[in-house]
Amino acid sequence: MPGAEPQGRWRGARSMAPNIYMVRQRISRLGQRMSGFQINLNPLKEPLGFIKVLEWIASIFAFATCGGFKGQTEIQVNCPTTITENKTVTATFGYPFRLNEASFQPPPGVNICDVNWKDYVLIGDYSSSAQFYVTFAVFVFLYCIAALLLYVGYTSLYLDSRKLPMIDFVVTLVATFLWLVSTSAWAKALTDIKIATGHNIVNELSPCKKKAVMCYFGSVTSMGSLNVSVMEFRYVAQAEVQWHDLSTLQPPPPGLK
């Protein structure tokens, strides 16, 4: 019929009108709540907010120490027939810890035992564990900023909502699990890095197996800061789940609502 199609369109438009009106109402309410930014520092004094601050600091320390780490391992070399005094050969390594790309470098202009030391590298590639650890630390850093902004600036919105606390709790559980996975993987990689850059490197270098070449392990850069970042990251993650109570946040004083 000629009027059937316009009539059907009219009915469809009328049925969509209530849905559009509800969406507009929700957007308007959300806008009103978001515009009511009020600083309330009380959540930072409670376990949920305080642990989030510690987590934020730990994430900064984690990706700063690991991502910015530079170290070197040194061996002393001499050739009894030609060079009587020890010469230092150095391999420099750092994030993302692709040790198989860190070649040994002799002193400039010095030929040590007729060996091209630049052809020899450290052993191992630990970039996947290191990059996973640093990348997730950056994610935790950003998430903590967003969560703290919600706790401090929109306390009433957080408490009045049924979904936000649950979303926060679920994200915290997932983040904590991945946090523990990343720290465990990086802790294992860190142990292997210490072995690969320690005393055992002398036994792995083929020039050092020659009778005419004498090699002695010299030193390696301390990795204490990396150890601290791993332990701190793990303990804060465990505390985050233990103290994450959906009822810990208190509403702001009546004058701040």
C-alpha cells in the first residue's frame, strides 16, 4: 500500500524516541557528575587509596630502574708470550638485555693476544621478560593515576556507582595476577643475566680456552636496584589485593559534595 512504508517509518521513529531520550538523560547525568570535581584527600589515608599510591610509586621505580639500566662486565686478559700485564676487555649491556648483541671491546688501539674481541658476545636474550615487565609497569602507572583521580576527585561518583567499584576490583585482580607473572618472569631472567655476566663468562669465551691466552674475571656492575624493584613490585601487588575493600572509601564531608 502507498501509505504503509511512511507509516512503518513513523512507528520505528516513535519506538526509538524513548531510547534516545534515556541515552541523553544518562549522558546528562554523567556530565553533571563529572563536572562536580571536588578534591577529597581522605581516600589517601585509607588502605585502598594508600596502597594505590604505593603501587604508583613502585611502578615508577620498576620501569625506571629496569628500563634505564646500563651495566658492563670486565675480564682481564694477558698473553704470557707477548703481553705480561693484564688488559681489560669490556662488554656493555642494558635494557632490553639482548646479551647476544653485547660484544666485547678491547682498549682503543690495543691488540690483545691477536684476538678480534668484537666478534665475541655475551650469551642469552632476555628481552621478552624485560620488555613485558617494563610495559606492564607503565600500564600499572597509568591505571594508578586514573584510579587515584577517581578516588580523590570523584569520591561521591565512585561510592554512588554500583559498577565502578566492581570494575576497579576486577581490574585490580587481573593487574595483580599479571604483575606477579611479569615479576616472576623477570626475576628468573635477572638470575640468568647475573650468571651470564658473572664468573662463568670466562669459561664460555673460546679465546680464553686457548693455552696462550689467560683470562680472569674482573668485575660486573651491581644489579642491586633491579633486585629491589622486583621485590617491591611483588609485595605491593600482594598488598593491593589484600587491602582492596570496596567499602573502605568514605564519602567526603557534606560541604564537598
